[in-house]
Amino acid sequence: MKTKEFLSLLETSPQKSLVFSYANNRSVGKNYHITEVKNVTVDTVDCGGKSDFWKETVVQLWESPTEKDALTYMSTRKALQILKRVDAAKPMERDVEIKFEYGNDHFHTAQLYVHDVTVTADRLTVQLGSRPTDCKAKESCGIPVEKTTVSAGQCAPGSGCC
């Protein structure tokens, strides 16, 4: 999900509880805060020597130990206010992927991707999850690349499979 899509969701869903669900459908506690927003620039070189470059937004979620008994989740309105304050101080990139950094005593700290969003009458639930690592230089590293086989009868002209 792009940063602009997340901001739009918050804007079009005012006054809803903002819930983040992660591994095994567990939710970030009602005592969470948005503690940091990172404009991240990733400048890499893979094992095959190829350079890559991209940007992303990382929003850090933190559960306050002094507010364990919180009864309600942060509202979408409050989250949007925080993100607007951040954006005024240091503009966020809108057309980049947004991730959420989270961890607690029972879940390792990780940067999680948005896998799905559910909107109900009173709640906006963001389903977070991970993606497996991958080698971007399989061919130059000698790792066999899996190829799919398509029979001639299944390949339409111009589809790119022939």
C-alpha cells in the first residue's frame, strides 16, 4: 500500500477505531502510540553487483506500558492529525510503500507490510504481515530460476508467454 492510499483511508474513515492486526490475527494493543514516522531511502547492491534504490515510509507503533488498561483504540482522526504534524515538519513521500514497524515481548520487532484493510461502521482494521526474503540476482549467482511451462495451445499471441 502506498502512503497516499493509507492517508486517504484515514481521511475517508473519520471517527473510526484504528486497529492494526499482525501475526496469527493478533492485534496491537489498545495502548499503542504512533511514535515515529521515517522517510526511508534504501540504496542497495545485491550479491550479483546490481544497484537498486527506492524510498518507503515506515510508521513505528509502540505499546505504552503505563496505559495497558486502555479501553479504546486510537481513532483514525488522531492518527491523521499525527501524520499531518509529521508531514508539516518533514514532508512524507506519497507514492512510496508504507510499512509499520512493531514489536512487543511476544513478537519480534519487524517492519510489516499492509496485506489487507477492512472497514466497518466503527473500525478500520489494517492487516499487517511479512514477506519472505528473496535473492534478486539468482541468475548471476547460479541459482536456478523456476520456469513455468505452457503448452502451445495455451499461449495466446501477444501474451508474452511464447
